Amino acid sequence: MWVQRIFHVANAVLVCAAIGFAWGQHQSWSATGGSLFGWVVVTAAVVFALLAALVWAIRDYRAWIALGEGGLPSNIFGWFAVTAMRPMAGDPYDQSVFADKLGGSTDQTFLGDLPTRAGPRPTVAPHAVPHRQTDQIPDRGVMQQLSNMFDGIVARNDDRLHYQLSQYEKHNQAIWLRDVEGGNPATGLGGEIGHFHPSDGSMHTILSPSDAKQVLDKGWGELHSMARFKRIFPTETFVMLYAPAQAEHVPVIRDIIEAATRYALPRGNNSIKG
């Protein structure tokens, strides 16, 4: 496989670099009268650090590939890109990024009082893209209920909604407004309302600030770690909804997706058929 060949080449480059560094250290150490033991210790430390970095990179790459396809190509170049994003990642529970919009002129509330999600939050992979959870994966029956829930929202409102490829995921279908230009400009999403990920059952959507706050507070989701960067995502309330851990979670998630749909529609004309 060509990806494995790239890693073999990278391994060879790192080893050669380590050897070159070691030889340079030896020359420098000899010129200044340094001991052979000190030179060996420094060289061994450098070689160990380089090899440890290579082992980490291989393991992280494999873990990233296992998450499935997302907005970046599933190859070594996509991994390099997502690795470069890591220093920019924000706290997925930091509500200060949208706190100034709570109760503002563009804020709306569509959700009633949500129940608190029982149990711990699922573990979410450390990679910004694709944004996926790694445990609490629904069984096939619950996953089908989730898919049916999305289909039902679109079918009941097909005069205003339709399926189209996600502009963020690029591999998964998303719910879109038919009238993209007539949507609520406060969402900043250009017509895309939300999508779910067949690989783990999690979802992405954009909520109003007040609804996003309740979803985070009640444990139903978290912010995308890159949501605070407007050049990547259009709003600070780009939320991951966790996969339903049980069938009873699906109706709550339906309420949240319907709230996102109403938020995306024009203000004052955002009723939908439930």
C-alpha cells in the first residue's frame, strides 16, 4: 500500500536524520574535548525522541483513518492537515464563544425543557476532522431509527427541505433548505441544516445560542472544536449531537434537529410539520 511506503520512507528519513545529527554531535564533541559517553547519551536521546515521534504518528494516523471519511481526504495528506489543526482546537464545552449572543436580537428559543442525558458523555476522538465519537455507538436498530427520524423530518416538510451532499462532510447527505437565499442569515450556514454520520451515529447541526446552551448543559452534545474559527465554520454554535445511546434518546434528538430546522428557516415563517 502506498501509504505504508510513505511511512517506511519517513522512517528511513528520520533514522538518517538521527544518524546525521549524531555524527555532527560527535564531530562537535570531539573538537571541544567532550567525552564519548556524553556524546552517546545525547545521541541516544535524540534517536529515541525521533523514533517515539514516528511511532506516535503511525498510531495516530491509523486511529484517524479508522474514524472514516469526513471533510478531508482519507490519506496521509489529510492527516497532515488535521494534525496541523490541533493547536487551534478550542474547548468543546466553552460557551463563552457565543455567550454574548444569548438573548440578543438574533437569538431564538425553540426547545422546551430537555431532560438531562443519562450517563457519561461519549469519548470523542481528538481529531478536529472528522469529528466523531469512539464509544457508545448505537446498535443497528437504533441507528435505523435515527435515519428514519431524519427522513421523516424531510418527508413531512419536503416543500421546504431536501437532501443534498453536506458541504462540510462531503461524503454524507445533509438536510438543506430548498430556498437557500431565503433562510435565516443569523445561522450563517448557507442552507445546510444538519447531517448524521453513519459510522458512529453522531450528528452535526447549527442551533440558536439559547438552544445550543441547553444542549451543552444537558449533556446532549458539544461544540465542534473548530467552531470558533469563522473561516472554517460559519457560526460558534456548530454543535455535535451525540449518538443515541438507547432508543429513548431518538425523540429528544428529533426535537433538537427540528429546533435547528426552525432556526434555519426565515424568522417569522419557521413553523414545520412535526
